[in-house]
Amino acid sequence: MVNVLIKADKINKTYKLFAEEVKAVKDVDLEILQGEFIAIMGPSGSGKTTLLDILGCLDRVSSGKLQVLDNDVSVLKESSLVKIRRANIGFVFQEFLLIPTLTALENVELPLLFGKLPQDRNKAIKLLQMVGLGNRVNHLPKELSGGERQRVAIARALVTSPKILFADEPTGNLDTKSGQQIFDIFKELNQKDGLTIVLTTHNNKLGLQAKRIVYLKDGHIVSKEESSLYA
Ligand SMILES: Nc1ncnc2c1ncn2[C@@H]1O[C@H](COP(=O)(O)OP(=O)(O)O)[C@@H](O)[C@H]1O
Ligand SMILES: [Mg+2]
């Protein structure tokens, strides 16, 4: 059975800056199904981050209807949004956003603490092993390379067993080789574990490796095609 995890109907996001209004997302319709691996692509300023933040319940729509795992989040207040996000969604960012004074392992365990979930050191270690960092668990972020830091961030995003993983330009700060390694981890998580992944990138070579590509231009979706690699 096809399982729709996210359904967006004519969603819009308008930022108000003093007297000026910026329409960052315009009339977006999108369904995200269980097991998808979507790359949101498009030029800088086309609304990729805004759309990802909205779909991932980090930000709210200005209008339109957004259902996330059967919750109509367009009408929810901030505290309910946080609950849904913590219970179901993992996030990875371009800047990694690790806590500099905590080890890799402690960084991975942190979302359990924030989510008031039982601490599970074994799970955190297993995730670090899964991303190839079994021998780096006690390193501080400054003792890791960029690619390694992003792997810690991926393990951290997965420790709460999210139903969807979102990643905003996850390879944007990485060299070509580390970027491909990060993408390989996403592909494996999607193919082996069936994890639903939605990411943004303006790297064509990487984006084309997703199963579906959603192109944005000026806040509009201009196409939602299956990647030719999977045709
Ligand atoms: N917090 C904000 N306040 C005002 N305008 C914003 C804000 N965030 C993004 N924008 C504007 O919204 C548009 C889309 O931005 P963004 O979603 O970051 O695009 P992308 O990720 O594709 O580069 C841009 O015109 C940007 O300047
Ligand atoms: Mg962006």
C-alpha cells in the first residue's frame, strides 16, 4: 500500500521584512511517499531551504494545507509542531551544527536527551559505526574532518529513529569526494533501510542520484520528475 507521509496543498510562505514582502514558496503541491529519496534542486534563492524547513516542521506555512504523518500541521501551534518534529523527523544541515565541546558520541546522544527519550549509548555507537566512525566516537568536532563531522550529524539525526530524514545542502561545505561519500550513506539508508529522505542540493551530479528530483524556480515547482537513473 502506498503510504503518504507528507501532503502539501497549495502551500505558500511569505516573509515580511519591514515594508517588503518576499514570497519564498508559491502554491506548492507535493506528496512525499514512504521510501522516497527526493532531491529538491534549483538556483540559489529559489526557495529550497524554505520549503524543506516547512516540510520538516521547522517553519510554518503562511497559507495552504500541510499534512505531516496525518497531522494537519498548518493549524498547529509551535509547541505541537516541535513534538511532531522530535518524534518523526531528523535534520541534517550544511554547517553540521555539532556542539563543539561534546564528543561525537555525546553529540549523537543529544536528541534523546532533548526528546526526553531513554539514553541509548549502544544505539549511538552503532549509528557511528554505520557511518564509518566506529574509531572516532570520543573525538571532538574540531578533531574531525568536514566529511566526518557531517557523518556525526547524520548519526545524530537518526538516533531518534525518524520516519523521514531531511538534509539542507548536506554536501555544500564538503569537497567532491567527501560529498559523494555522504551521498552514498543517504543512498544506502534509503535502499537498505527504506528510510524516506528529502534533501536540497545545487550539485547536479549528486542530485541526479536521488530517485526523484523536484525543481524549484522563484518559489514554484517547475517539475517533479523521476530520476533517469531509476527509469
Ligand atoms: N528569514 C527570511 N526572511 C526574509 N526573507 C527570507 C528569509 N529566508 C529566506 N528568505 C528569502 O526567501 C527566498 C528563498 O530563500 P531560500 O529558501 O533560502 O532559497 P534557497 O535555499 O533555494 O537558496 C530568497 O529570496 C530569500 O532571500
Ligand atoms: Mg538554501
